[in-house]
Amino acid sequence: MSTHPPFRRLIACILPPTYLAACSSWKTQELSPEQVIAQEHPDKVLVKLADGAKLVLTEPQVSGDTLMGIEGTEQRHIPLASVSAIELKESDAALTTAFVFGTVVVVGGLAALITYAAVCGGSSDIC
């Protein structure tokens, strides 16, 4: 028998998904790649190339006229002249809020259905 009130179990079920709900998306930066790397010191960037290709670089750095970083397990060297845009991953508060609200609604709905089934499942006099 559990010593925790039922609401604690409900909270324990709701909280873990909300920690995973930090919704984020890639946002194009207005500054040049050199400025973004120097000012933001990102761990990861999405690089859009002039030919339309996209790649994600970790540990990005700029040296002279070259953007360097790791793609997968390979060190990449990309001429800045071939970079059309650089994006950083940023949290999206609206998406995170919607996800948390949706999680609460779904869990609350499931709790209500379970309660209804437990109370009304065998007796039509009460319901």
C-alpha cells in the first residue's frame, strides 16, 4: 500500500514529460556566421549552404575565412563564402506551454475516465 496521496502520483506522472517538453526550433540569425560564433558561443549550429545543402556542426569556430566544426564524427571546413545562413536552436515558449497544457489535459482526462470507470463500472444506480 502506498503512503503517497493520489495527487502525488498524478504529479509524478505529469512532471517527467514536462521536463522533456522544452520545445525548440532552429532560428535564422541576422548576424554573419563570424559574429554569431563570436557573440553566442553556440555548441551547435545549423549551416545552410549556397547550394541548398544543410548540415549541423557541433563545436563551431571561425578561423579566417573558414567555418569549422564537427558533423557526426568528421571535422568539416566550410568556406564562409559558401554559407548562405546560420541558425541556432532556440527554445519556443509557446510550443512548450502548449505541450505542457496538452499533457495536463490528457492526464486529467485519463484520470477522470479511470475514476468514472471505477465508480460507475458495475453499478448503474450511482451513475
